[in-house]
Amino acid sequence: MNPKTGLLEPLESLSMTDRVENILREYFTENAFKPGDALPNEMEIAQKLNVSRNVVREALSRLRMLGMIEARPRRGMIMAQPDLLAGIEKVLNPFILSKSNQNDIFELRLILEMGIAEFLFARKTPKDLDELEAIVEKQKGLPVLSKEDEIEFHGKLYDMTGNETFQRFQSLLFPVFEHVFATMVTTTEHAAPANPVSHYDLFKILKDGTPEEFRKAMHIHLSVYYNTIRR
Amino acid sequence: MNPKTGLLEPLESLSMTDRVENILREYFTENAFKPGDALPNEMEIAQKLNVSRNVVREALSRLRMLGMIEARPRRGMIMAQPDLLAGIEKVLNPFILSKSNQNDIFELRLILEMGIAEFLFARKTPKDLDELEAIVEKQKGLPVLSKEDEIEFHGKLYDMTGNETFQRFQSLLFPVFEHVFATMVTTTEHAAPANPVSHYDLFKILKDGTPEEFRKAMHIHLSVYYNTIRR
DNA sequence: CTATTATATTTGTAGGACAAATAAAAAGAT
DNA sequence: ATCTTTTTATTTGTCCTACAAATATAATAG
């Protein structure tokens, strides 16, 4: 109820499980729990919050899924390092996502691909470049690149960013990306022309050029995807 | 047990809850459930899988948290549109994340910021530009920009991408980003010099320039952050 | 036909029991 | 005294039963 405007607003209707989950997450922060720290056991929590152990277990099950806690007989529960991508990993399924969400994911993957240049240049090593070179040399003679070829090259780039979360996230997005693009191709195009900027070109720029040149080239490399962008 | 090498490998030790969760997610995909479709009720699932109703509820609680299912008395459960970011939202807390994860998030936000140019140019409207202009005009006279000023400008950019998932994700990343940068600044710098590329500059390029010019300018605008990148 | 009331159904919560899997303590061997 | 093995205690994991709460559906009244 907003007294100023007189509008009726929906009452909050969180289940006990939702509320226990929220309380526990706040509790972890307020008490500065670190991975390895012992947590109160289920019965203590249930008694402190005056709810049944079942409700506590339902809430804890969620936190367990996020990797935030681990549980052992006798020892009880301990804090763990959450898995940033545990949640999204379980919903990145093109068959259950809306078209709108799928398109967002498709674009998000392009956004991420365009944004990594600085990190590639900051962190490339001679070893990395050798390995990338081996990949592009192997691909040079192929008339058309397979999905696996694409994954191999771009996957190596992701590794080279030195950002594990990025690498994993970008890889998780691929099935939805591919799915979205597959539905587009069916309706709009028959054959993909040779890419004006090849993997080899990108490799050469990464080896001897600048982040800016890399971004320019990557945009062209990805033009088949960028051409699908709706206004 | 790998018979070739004789190495012992850990046995899989999923709880029943983990297994029920996995089974349910597969079941949703295999049966092409769409938002609004009725699902089997808890007792049916428990009987079909030969587990207790509690275990089913613990698994469903997780799916509920991800927004994948909704439950009503008598009607039962229905499929819902999952919330892509429900999981990560609950763990994007700088106080429980490792330094390594925090740094990954800091960088991920920079990657995303650098990648949105094409979408801004594809989707900018005269109305958007007017609104963005109003923001930069308001900020022009300020000697130093506050956090809120930064959020206002960049937030408008995120809106302009027309990608709701991106907008929300980038916003969710901000507290960790800010936290990481705050720990860096304390140890390395005292005062931030005026930005060589202002919000106004970015606005002008967005209005009259090219995506490439925008990316170049954004990189300079973000140089205070990019200068912190470890090799 | 529409509105109201009653009923049926399923989820949400509670409490109890015991199996399973350790972690910790105790006992035994060197 | 230290190390290894066995025993015990503790907590989680799973199961069961019961009933309250909140609808969704069916029945009744106007």
C-alpha cells in the first residue's frame, strides 16, 4: 500500500524456503564466512529460525547447488567457494528458453567476443602464439571450417585471455548461439562465403598488430553474425 | 576404473536430490515443455522415480529458484520461463567470492563494455540520443563525476543496446567491479585525473561517428581500469 | 448466464524415525 | 611417544505420516 498515491500493491508472498534462503545468504555475508569455515548445523538453524528442518533443507539444497556450501556427516556444513556459473549453466538450454532470451544470448556472445582484445594482447605468450599458429596452419588447407575447427581456434583465444570465468561462460553460451544462428540460416541463407578475415589473419594481427586492429578484424570475421542484427 | 592404464577414478557420488534434479531437467527437454505446460505433481514424480516426496521437493526447490517452474495448490506445477541470471545474482557478492573470481568479474565487465558498440549503433533512436544528451549536458559542469553519474550514463548505454539480459547482467556485475577497483585504488592511486574521453565525447561519437571510433574512444575512457590489467 | 459457495486437490510445512557416511575419540601395537 | 586400527558419536540424507494453506474446480443459487 503506497499511502501517497493510494495504489494497492501485491503483498510479498515468499515461501518459508525462500525466506530461509535469503536469511542464510545475509548471515554468510554479515559473519564474513570464508571457504572452509564451519556453519551451524541443520537442527540449530531450524530451531533458531523456528521452522522445520525440512524447510531448512530445501533452502540449503539451493545453496548446495550454487556451490556455496558443502556438507559432511558428523562434521556438518562448511562454507565453500560458490560456482559463479552453476545457475546459468542449468538454464542455458535452447529448448526451454524464450526466443527473446535466446536472441539476447546470441548477441551477448558476440559482445563478449568483441571485447577480449586487450586481454589477449596483455597476456599472450610465445607458447600461446605457437599453439595458435599450429591451429591455423592445420586449418589453412581446409575448403570450409567445421564447427570443431571454429571451437578449436576461438577456444584457444578464450584460454589466452587468462580469465577462467570468461572462458567457461563463453563456452557455455555456444549451444544457444549455435541454435539461434541455425534457425536464422535456414530462413535466410544457403551457403556461407569465404570469410574475408580468416583465423590466420586474426592470428597474424594478434602476433604483430594492435588490439585495435584485432577488434576491427574480428568484427569483419564475425560479420556473418553481425549482419543478422535487428534494428 | 580405467582398464587401459589401471588408474582408479572416483566413483560418482551424487545425492538423490542431485539426481532427481538432473532427471527432471532432462525430462523437460525431452518432452519439449513450454512455459504454461502442466507438469506431473510431486507425488507422481516421487512414485515414478521411487524416491520420497522430500527428495523431489528438494530438487524442485532448486528449479523453483531458477524460475523454471511455478507451483499452485490444486492445479499443481507448471513450466515457467527460467530466469537466466537468478543463479549468478545470488553469488555475485564480493564478500564470499575468491580474489580470483572477483578479478575475473572485474575483467568480464570491461570485456562487455568494450563489446556493445555495434548494438548501440544498430539500435540508437533519436529519443535515446536526446535522453543521453540530457544526461551528458547535466554532467558537463561537474568538476568530478559521482558513482551515480557514471551509473546514469553507462546505464543508459546498456538500455540502448536493446538487450535486456546484457543490461541486467552488466548492472549485476557492478558491485563486484566497484569493490575490486576500490581495493586497487587504495593501494596504487590517490586522485583520478580528468578523463581524456568524457561522456560527452562518447555521446558525440555515438551520435555522429562509427562503431569503430566508439570502441577506440571507450577504450581510452576506460583506461584507468585497463591500466590495472596484470600480464 | 453470472456470482457465490462448497469441495477437491496439490503444495507447503511440520515432526518423527532411522540409514548412511563420516569425523573424532578410544584402544591397541610398535 | 607415535602410528594404526577400531569404536563411537554426530550430522546429513532419506523416508514416512500428518495436516494446514491456498487455490482450482465443481456445484448451487439467483
